[in-house]
Amino acid sequence: MVIARIADGIARSVEGVANALTAPFSDSVIRLGVTGLSRAGKTVFITSLVANLMDRGRMPQLVAAADGTIRAAWLQPQPDDTVPRFDFETHLARLTAPDPGWPEGTRRISELRLSLRVQPGGFLAGWSGPRTVHLDIVDYPGEWLLDLALMPMDYAEWSAHALARAADRPGGAAYLAGLAGVDPAAPLDEGRTRALAAAWTDHLRAARAAGFSDCSPGRFLMPGDLDGSPALTFAPLPPLADAPRRSLARECARRFGAYKAQVVAPFFRDHFARIDRQVVLVDVLGAIHAGPRAVEDLRATMAAILTAFRVGRPGWLARLVGTRSVERILFAATKADHLHHSQHPALTAITEGLLREARDRADFAGARTAAMSIAALRTTVEETVTHDGQSLDMVRGRLLSTGRQAALYAGALPADPRALLTPARQGADRWLDGDYRVMDFAPAPLTLRPGDGPPHIRLDKAAEFLIGDRLT
């Protein structure tokens, strides 16, 4: 509801009306949002997508690339002068260097405009000339979306929820023990407040490292320019019926409100509400490796994240007055190259089951959704080995930690997603019938032929779903 009100305010803005009125006479623009929680691969996804749209030799499932409709692609200055530019060139150089490595992850919002010159073929070729489609890619940390759940809460509600959740998570016991010597009614002490905020941040980092997804407030983990500001210097405290003025509890409550009003709301108002296509990258394999509780937390987090999307196809009047909504959402399980291709259908089925609630909500609202398994940059090769008389389908790649080649058999994913999702919902401590492993692979050195982008798995299929309809 909060996001709907923010988006409705934008719809009434003069700028929105002007943009809508001029849209039919200007170049087509697709605003593609890219998000996902930490280590889901947002930076690599954008870098590889842009590189493969510029050199389209590995994009056969993107129809406009396969049939020659896309005649040219080039980078242009982005339309938002106040948003940092996504550093595509630096990230691509890092991935394609003689000794390649992973680029730095997403820590703030950024944007990149890729312009595509398209010429429809067939019957339409004689009726229309070439046109330009601008793809504006907006990259932002998925952790910021988690703050949506804070908007309807007051400080007391959030504190009760946060402290109850911390009790069963890594680092939570240490934070709760530290509260034993804290008097919420005591006069505000900035040193004590900073220490509490730092301790809460340490807990969030420990929970995230253990595989938990919902670790909010999200800006505590991705502070950017707000690091050390009062808006990020608060923490949950035990309940206090009537906090005195200038007390620790009263000031934490005030700063919690300022965080929502001055940090969370502007992000949704200025950036998020303008997106019309969205890809949500999900590290499903990482959650499975972390165990049932991490899988259930990921499921609940993804369902909550979708409440941030204003989904569905807007009618002509909504388009006229400037209201935008997300028409298509792709849920993509990343790191498919960590599995042999024979297990990709099982990974996709688990992803669909994991995100069923989120997808149903979007489908009901009129948005098109899809789930698939992808690897924006393929880092492994497949091989089959015999072990104890059994054939095992494995992948081999270069370990990030040592640089040595290693083979991985991640464990056989169940064909029926309920074999994982049911114990996760029931709060099981561990998997009974499976041992699932992951490795951190480094990018492999590449030798690219002219016209080829970086190797991938189903990135072209993802692009066809997200933007293919707007290129023909």
C-alpha cells in the first residue's frame, strides 16, 4: 500500500504527464531493473548481458538477434544525470583479463543506457524504417527492497519483530546479551548508540553469511554515502511504555522514522516506481547448501520483496498520466554452471516452487512471470566420471581460493521440489536425504571470436523474455 501511494504521487507529477504525452513521438525506452540479494551475481549479469547484446554471436534464443532485426548496439549517456553510471567497461575488463577475476558487487544504485537500432523484417520491413530502442538498465542492491516491510511498522513493532528473529540467528545471542546492560530510558549517549548500531550490523552480517536472506534494515549492510549518519545509527531495543524525551529509546524511534521517510521512501519514489521490466536474481544453490532454514527464509523474503512491485500492465489512461508498472518479472536461479546440465530442470523446478507465492501474486495482478536457471558467465566445463561403479555428472572449474582446477558434484537435486520445500517450511535443522555442496569458482580465461560475447547459460532466453517483445 505504501509503494502504491508513492507511485500514485508520481503519476500526478507534471513531469510524468509530459513524458507520457511525448512518448508516442520519441524513441522507445525499456527500463529494466536488476536486483538480487548479496552474491546473486547482479554485476556479472548486467556486464554479460550488455556485452552479449553488443556482440550477439552467442544469443540464438533472442529472436531479434538471431534473425538480424538488431542491426547495431551502442552505449549512450544515461538519462539520469544524478545516478552513478554502471561501470561496464571496468567490469568487462576484469572478467576478460588474462587472469580474470570477479568484479566488485553492487553497493549502490547505478544505471546504464544501451541503445539498439532495430529493423523489423518480413511484411513490416516495407512499411517502417529502422528505429531506436533504448534499454535503461537500473542496478540496485536487493537488500534495499527488504526495507519495504519496515514502512507500515512503528519503532516498537519493528524492535519486537527484530529481537524475536535475532534469537534464533547467528550473532543474535551476542546482541541480546549486550542489551542486558542497556537502559532504554537512559539519556541519549551517542557513543552507546553507535555501539548498539554497530553490534546490530555485526549480527546482520553474521546472519547473511550463514545464508539468511531477510537481514534488515538493508542499508545497514549497504550504507554507501549514509555510513555513520544518524539515519543509520539506531538499533532495536526492549519495549518501553513511555520513553522519556531525549532518551535512548525516544531517539532511536525518531531515527527509525527518519530512515523510512528520508532513505527508504525516496528510493522507491525516484527510482523503483519507474521500472517496467524486472529480473530478480536468486542464489538458490547457496540457500540449499546453507540448509532448510535458509531456504525457508529465502522463500519468505522473495514473497515479501514482490510486494514492492507495482505489477500488471497499465491501461492507456495510466500510461497517459505517467503511471508505470512492472509488466514482466523474471526469477532467475543463478550459478547454473555449478551443476551439470542434466540437473538444470530440477533447479528450475525448485526455483518455481520456492517462488510460487511470489509468482502467483504477480500473475494475479496481470504481470507475466517466468523462472529459469541461468549463468550469466559460464565458469565450468562438464564431465562424467565413474565412482564406485556409478557415473556422476560433474562440473570442473578453477577454484577462486587457490586457482587450481577442481571437479564438483553438488549432490543430486530432487526431481520433486517438495522434498526440499516441505522440510524447510517445517523448520528442519538439516536435510535428511541429501548433502548439497557448493564451490566458489573463478572466471575462466576466455578466447572470444569476433562477434561473440562472454559464454553463458540461457542468458539469451532470459533476454528474450525480458525485452524480446519490444524489439520486433
